[in-house]
Amino acid sequence: MFGNLTGWHALILLAVVLLVFGAAKLPALARSVGQSVKILQKEVRDKPATSGEDTSVANRDNGAVESTDASARHA
């Protein structure tokens, strides 16, 4: 995606960012982006691995309805 990005492209991009956000807000913006990346990486790393069990609410609800119907037929 950024393989064709040359030095001139990066310089122009930096100039546009400076114009849009201003020099005073750049450190806060960079800090915010860095914190967001850290949080995203932590969430991806801490995501529990699924063991193939289906834990969706729809399947649990359907199972409960079926067991209720089955108990009603036997009663």
C-alpha cells in the first residue's frame, strides 16, 4: 500500500498534516494515535482463543426453546 511512497510524498503528507492540525497539536495527536495503537494491540493479543464451541446467543436461545417444547410435550 505504501510501497510507492517516496521522500517527496512523505514531505508533502507532513506539510498537509501541519496545515490541517497545526504544529501545536501534533504532539498530542501523535500521543493519542500511539495510545490507540497500544490499546488495539493489547485487545488483539488478549482476545480469548475460541475452541470451536458455538457460544452465540441465537444458538443458546434456540436450545432453550427446544428443551421447553420437549418438556411441554412430555407433561
